[in-house]
Amino acid sequence: MTRGHGFVPDSFDHSITVHVVKDKTKNTCSADSYRPIALSPVISKIFEYCVPNKYEYLFISDNLQF
């Protein structure tokens, strides 16, 4: 997938969503009892960690931004 002036592999956009029970003592038949968790490919997580550390001097950000 092309974004702007760069390239992001299609596999970086894919994730698997699993539903985890919030509290097993409550009604597990209700959709409100589950929390969705997205599992991303490991390579995209490594990329997300390495790029900001290597090139953080190029990014301008406010201290109030996460």
C-alpha cells in the first residue's frame, strides 16, 4: 500500500481481533462481557518501535501529544 511518499507493506495493515472475557464471574453470554484485543504482526511492532527511536530528531511533536 502506498501512502504519501513512502511504502507500507500490506501485511502491516492486517491484524487479528480476539475477544477476551472481562470478568468470568459475570454473564459470558453478553457482548458487554468481552474486550476486543487486536493482534498485529510482530514485524510491524518491531518497525513501530525502531523507527521513532532512530529518527525521532526528525519528528516535531508537542509534549502534550501521546
